[in-house]
Amino acid sequence: MDELGSSIRHSNRYANVRCVSFFFAPNQTMFTILYPIVRIDQSYTEIFRNFVYDNKDTLDRRIRLLPWEHINDRKIFLRNLMIENNSEIFNKKLENNLEIYEKCHQNDLYDKNSIISQSIKNDNDYIWKVYTDHELVKQYLTDKHYQLIDNPDQADILFVMKQLKDFRYETLGNKLINQFPFENIVTNKELLALSARRWKSLYGSSSSSSDNDPYIDPHGSPPWLATTFNLTYELPQFAIYFQYREDQQLDNTWIIKPINLTRSIDMSVTNTFDMIIRLPESGPKIACKYISSPVLLRIPEMENQHVKFDVRYVLLLRSIRPLKLYVHKIFWLRFANKPFSMNELDDYETHFTVMNYRPNAFLRQMNCQTFISMYNEQYGENNQTWSIVEQRIFQMFREAFQCATIEEPPFGIASCLSSRALYAADLMLEMIDNKVQPKLLEINFTPDCHRACTFYPNFYNQVFNVLFRNISEEQDVIDISV
């Protein structure tokens, strides 16, 4: 805010105005709107505003006010909340908190014991009628076993971008659908992080350095997911952990993400406590420990400088019980445009890789075979070849879906015989104790597969054959179910 807004003092009891941010899209301009919340009768009455609204929890409110306090006061307050004095704060379990799941999704309707006719599936000559609103599917689904139609009521397969809520047999009949009930257990960043905390109960402890962390190990978080806090429900835990890392002189850089946006929208990389605490004012956020030691790729045309990259795999989910999960052999790469450095955390082209939606940004293209060759040349020693790393990646995908399906809805993805799904999983690689550890970033529903179709026109034919005809042989997929 300007000088006027910054001069308005805080008051819990006497707040008489409120300031809210307003973004005017036509001009791409942000304004701060100031308006009274009580009647102000007398002239020259000092105006006050409450810096923290809509927060009834006393501890949460106290922490949200810390950005306006002296840094030494903040440190003293948080140190007094350390785990040895308030272990109940970190013993709070959110994995099965019904409120969070109900907030993140409405209860999908589905039949637990539905029976789909098997006559179509066993007939290899059957022509499947497909209804879709996806332009790429309309263009690239060319296999003779599929016929595109305009009437969804007559379709055998519904492949739609709109999220469905009703999966019952009385609604779908014998139709197959490209969605699972409660699938946002994995597509919502908030719920993905919560379901991943079941990892320890399923697989036991890991050999990662976080095992010795008195705050993170009790959460049961897996080695393949960055330490994550929900800033709506776990603000005290995050604040304590931030202070702990600061006191231990550990890297304290975090990436703050909205719970349900893609393409790096509204994400921030920062090591500033005050900024992290205030960022949720623009919408619900999670705080993920930033990967400060990523595996980098040396790019010859950039004078052999090292840049950050991430990898996208396409996942095909056929069933939940039993889990039947495939990964497409062709993966996709995205690169930052500037050499990696932790010096300028607000430089987008250093720390982010999504360039195809930014005007005038350079988009580096590289096929997976070229990447594998470069990767093995740079990291192939010490048992770190891509074939070995890829097996760790596949194990990570399998464990992520096992964590997401071990519980019944609404805490897990529902088993539904009508359902199939295509997802895109984004990941990075982190170097931990000279070992390459995959780190899952997010899983996307109805991903943008334009590049896949451009370079591999048979892509959707193979996807449909695996998902709907149950044909995986001679398709570019790998069964990673077990």
C-alpha cells in the first residue's frame, strides 16, 4: 500500500475500516479498496484496521500477526512453542480430517458394487462409440475400433473435460468414463500431500535424512514428496518448523502454491517468514520445502551452464481394486531459461519451467532420447543411470496411488468399474547424499497433451486401447501396478 494505507494502525477492538485487494483485469492493475465497517460520526476520528480477519483460532491468529512484530519477538514466541513443550501441535493428524476432504470436494455419487456388461469388452471387432469435448481427441483418435459421435446418450465411452459428480449405473448405464470418483485425492495438491502421509504406515521408514527430523518424521511423509504444510490447517506447525530450521541453520527456502491451480500460477519462492504467512490472504495455500539441490542439466548452447528441469509422465489408471496403473514410455521435459541459482528467488525464468504460456518466453524443446543421452553422460556414474532413476520414478508413482487408494471415500479414490483415467505427473530430481531422489510435484487431470499428439500422432489411440479395450501389448506403456 502507499503512505496512506501503510499509516493505518492495527486494532483488534477499534477497527473501523477494512482494506482489501482488488485486481482490475482489463488494465492488469491491482488496487487496495478502503471502506468503513462501522459508522464513523466524528470528524478527525483516527481510523484503524484489523490486520487479521476471519480467524477465530487464538494460536493461528497470533501467528498471523507475527509479520508486524519485531523479528526477535517472533523468534522468542515460536521457540516457546517448540515440540518439547507443545507436542500436541505436531501430533494433530489431518490425513482423515473429514472437514478438509468435504471442503475440497463434494461427495461424488457412485455404486460400490456396480456391474458393467462384459459383452462389449470381449469383442475385439466391436466399434466403440466415443463422445468427447476434447479437441485433441477428436483430431487424433483415428483407430478403426472407435467412432466419434455427437450424442453422449448413445456413447459407449465418455471422454470429457468437465468434472463429473454422478458415477452411478442408473446415470451412466454401461458407459465408461475418463474419471474416477474422488480422484482429486491426487489432483488436488492439498489432498495429495495428506494422502502421502500414509506412506510410513504402508512402507515403514525411509533412509532419507528427514528420518532424523523430530518434526517431519512423525508425519509419515514419504521421501518422494517435499515436506508440505497446509497453511490453513497447519499454520502453527509450519511456523514452528520454520523457526527450527532457522535455528539449525538449514536451508529455509519454500515454494508456496495454491491448492488447485496449474501452470505455476500464483506460486512464490521465498525464504521470508513474513511473506509466507501473508501469502494465504490471496487464497488457500500449501508451503512445500523448495528443492534447493536439484539435479541440473548442462546445456551446451547456454555455454554449458546448468539449468533446472522437470519431467512429465503420462499415467493411465484402469482400476483401483486391484490397482492397475500404467505409465507411458514417452516422457516430456520442461526447462528453466536461466542458470540455476539461489540468489534471486523472484526470477521466474530461473526457478520455474512452465514457459509455453508466457508471452515472448523461449521454449526449449528436447525429446526424451536426447535427454537420456545427456543425462547419462553427466550423471551416469555411481549407479545413477537413467534406467535406474526411472525405476525409482515408477516406484514413486505406484506408492503415491497406493497411498491414495488404501482408504475408502471420501479419504481415498473410489473403486468404480465404469471409471478409467489419464493423468500427467510432474516431478523433479533432487540430489540427496549423492543419490538421485525423484520428487513428485503434482498430478494433473485432463492434462495438455498437445506436444504428445504433435510428435506421436498415435498417442490417443494407444491411450484408448489401454484404458478401454484393455490392450497393453504393442502399446508404448509399462505396467507399474506391482
